[in-house]
Amino acid sequence: MRGISHNPEHPLRPHLVVFCVLVVVPWCACSLDADGRTFLTVFGFSITKEVMERDIFPEFARRWHGRTGQELMFSSSFAGSETITNQILAGAPADVAVLAISRDFDRLVKGEAVASNWRASPSGGIVNRTPFVIIVRKGNPHKIQDFVDLARTGVRVLHPDPFTSGGAQWSILGLYGSALIHSEEETGVRDTARATALLTGIWRNVIGTPGSAREARTQFETGFGDALVTYEQEWLQMQKKGGPYEVVVPRATIFSEHPAAVIDRNVTATTRPIAEAFVAYLWSEDVQRAFIRAGFRSVLDTLNTQSAGFSRVERPISVEEFGGWERAYPEIIEGVWKRRVSGYVAAD
């Protein structure tokens, strides 16, 4: 791997978010203290941080207090989806997780951290979506129009690390899938060799692989790189702040889907209702509108038509086109990117 090295086993630094009362709270799982205050710990993938802390946590705490009289306090931690999944598997006391890819919840099920059928929730457990785009410098000096242009000589690309970031894995599928679709349109056949060649050419230009999509955006905003492959949600947040950037929407690109569920291993009979109520709240219209304001696309399609900020994607790509994550991860992330493109060789 080139670029910045990240260790997925490195302990996360939790970000404390306190509502209702101001008090220092330890990093703890959902519990009740002697004063009857309720604590809930939520882990989320990096780009969910602002909407959770600004909108969702305080409003749910207000509603919970109105319903039960209990003061609800949140602690939270945000990082790349692979990283937080590894932390939970290692014993981190999250009560709820919001992850970038469903495969990470399947890993938690296999590791006996999640026992419930999380896909039985609304929308198959998915709480929001967003397509992948390319962010470039103002004026688009390299004249980038699609993913294929990222493989041109002299284009310096920032891309999060697929070892730690779920968004990076979505992006790999988007890059690879776009070449499959273009080849099929031109020849009638999905050319895997062409898709591998495109991914190889782009990866040759990757100059940094930060540990999460948010870290990649931060590096780009400091002047590092010519192009950033990331979520549309990140572009919409950057656009609100202003700055010398433009967006390029590839004609064919992947839509990422982000699930949420209770971490069954860490909740008790007493605290489970709180965690389950919070997860159910994520599908409410109020939260779905909050997601839209934060740049995500709602799972309630009728709400998305009310936002003028979303880009038009001519040819959306779904993970189901690759056979779901059950096939996409071993065949493309491991079989193509890891073994043939990145040059990664596992230790014996």
C-alpha cells in the first residue's frame, strides 16, 4: 500500500456527546447510573458524525425524556467502517452501530456481536444512501469528466484506504463497475480485463490513502491531490462551506447503502428497549429529512425529490449487480484490488 498507513486495530478515541446535563461521561455501553440517567454508546462511520451529533442525538434525547422522564446521554465514536467494526469485534462497548457496508454487519453476526436479524428492519436495515463522485479543484484543470480520466498521467488522486474504510470499498466497486458498464455498452460484453486495467491505472495515481472518507476529504481541503473520489454527501457538505472545488458526476457510479442495528452482545434486557427505540427512530421521517439536509439520500424516495442539491446519475450501479457483498468482496475487493492492483501480499 502507498500513502498514509492506518492500523485498523488501533483503539479509537471516543468523541463524547452529552445532552440534557453537562457532565464528563466515560466511554461506556448503554447503562443506568444511580441518578437514573441513561447512557447510550453509538459507533458510526466517519461521515455520519455531524448529523448524528447535531440533529439526531439531541432530538431523540428530548423525545425520550418526554416519554419516560429519563435523561438520555450519548457517547459516540466515528471512524472508517472497517475500523469500527474491528473495534466492536474486539470488545468495544457500542450499543448501536451505523456502518458504511452491510458486509460489516455480517462480520458482526459471524463474530456473535449481533444476533438479531438486522435485515428485518425497514429498507433491509439501510438508513440512507449516497452515490460516489469525483471532487476536483476549481476550474477542473485536469479536465476530468469521468472515472477513466483519473488514470491519466499526472493526475494525483486521493482515495480512502479499503483496509479501513467501507466507503473505499464502495468506491472500488464503482470504479470497476463503471468500466464493466462502458465496455458492455460498446461491445455487448462486460470486459473484466478492461475493468481491472482501469482500476490499476487509477491506483497507480493514488498518492494518499487516508483511513476514512472524512480523513481523505480533510487532506484534499488542505491542498493535497488533484482529485478526490468520495461520497456525494461529502461534496454537498463542502459546497455549503464554499471553497475552490467542483464536482464531477461519473455517468455510471455506485450508490452506497448504509445500515444500522443494535449490537446485541452489549445491551441488557433493561437497556435493549432504549437502543431498539433509537435504531427505529432512524427510519422516521424527521430523521430521514435530517439525513437529506446533511447530504445523504433518504430511503424514502418521495423525500429525495424535494432536494435540488442531488446530482443526476445517468447509470446508477448497485452492489447487487456484483452478486451482493457476499460475492463482491471476495471477487473484486480481494480478488482484483487487493491481489492484482494494490500489490498487497498477506503475511504468512
